[in-house]
Amino acid sequence: MKILISTLKEELATSKRLETKYKKQLNRLPQGSFVVRTIRSKRYGYLTYRDGERVRQKYLGPLDDEKISFYKTAIKNKKEYKKKLKTVKGQIKILKKALRGKTK
């Protein structure tokens, strides 16, 4: 039984490290969704996000193809990290229940 508990504790520690890693990665990525508007044949970028009850837009300026693909990739990565974070949080919850408070 001690082997099982120690394995669960190791898995919990690993999951917590992953949670921290994913949160750091999410903080580095741009907030909100990315929008490109074309005005007079120039493309301008905006990040749209929520600030409490309000919806805000951050102007990014005129963008070329390289910057547009960068922001699209960053938003895609953000969605993947959010999905991974949700999975890890679920694992942590299950592991804590399995250990029933014996994590110390």
C-alpha cells in the first residue's frame, strides 16, 4: 500500500508542476481573441478581450503576413494550453481524492 501512496504522491507533484508550467505559458501568450480588419487595403490587428463586464479591444497596428500568422499561432497555442490545464486540474482533483488528504 505504501508503494501505491508514494506513486500517487509523485503523480500529484508532477501534475502540480505541469499546472504551474501551463499557467506560466498562458501568461506569456496574448490575452483575448485576434481580429484582423482591412481598411483601404491595409490590414490592422486587434486583440479583443474581457475586462470585467466590458469588452475591450487592444490596437496592434498595421500587420504584415508574418505578424498575422504569429498572432494566429499564439491564440491557437493558448487554446491548447487551456485544454491541457483543464485536464491537469482534473487529475489533481482525482489524485487528492485518492490520497484523501495524505499528501503531507
